[in-house]
Amino acid sequence: MILGKGTLELQSIDLNPAVVTAINDYLLVKPDLDNSALFVSNNGHRLDGKDIARIVKKYAEPVGIDLSPHRVRHSAITAYLDVREGNVRAAQSLSRHQNLSTLMIYDDNRHQLQGKASRDLGELLD
């Protein structure tokens, strides 16, 4: 169960079996800090969004990658759309976007539709 974006309601999600195994392995060695959070900082505090962003940046910057948690999410959704040949309904379930039009932005970016449309219009002027 996770907290969905912008909600206080817990949502059930399905996880890849390899992820379940990795979490179970982690729980075997997780420090017992009397904290209900799955992931905590070295000082025992629950990791928040800013902490995750700092961790991502810490490992991405030295190798010259401008990365954020949101960019990782965006890339994963776009990759899924590629693998599933643009199945936006399945990607909507994966991403948990309530509004399908939000997901269409990912699909448009994947195909660079705006750029293609601009070039097509430019050709009409030639």
C-alpha cells in the first residue's frame, strides 16, 4: 500500500516479483529504528521527497546526468509506452494518472508530434 500523489488515501499497487524479493531482502538487514517508514536516513528519520531528490542528484551529477525523481518517473512511463506500442490505458494504470490527457503528453513527446506538426505546416508555406 502506498499514499497516492495528492491524497491521504492508501492505494494498493502491484509490484514486479524482483522488486518484492529486493524489498524482502532489504527488510532482513534493515536497521531496527522503531520507525514505520520503509526507508529512513542514517539518523533514523523518514526519507521525504527532497531527500530522494538529493540522493538521485548525488549519484547522477558525477556522471554528467541531469536527473530528478520526476525525470526517472517520466522516462519509465515513456519507456513503457514504447514497449507497449503506445498503450496509454495500460500506462495510465502504471502511472496512476487520473487524467488520460496528462498521459497523452508523454505519448506526444515520445513521437515528437509537436515538432512533426510544425515541420508539416512549414512545408505548406514552402
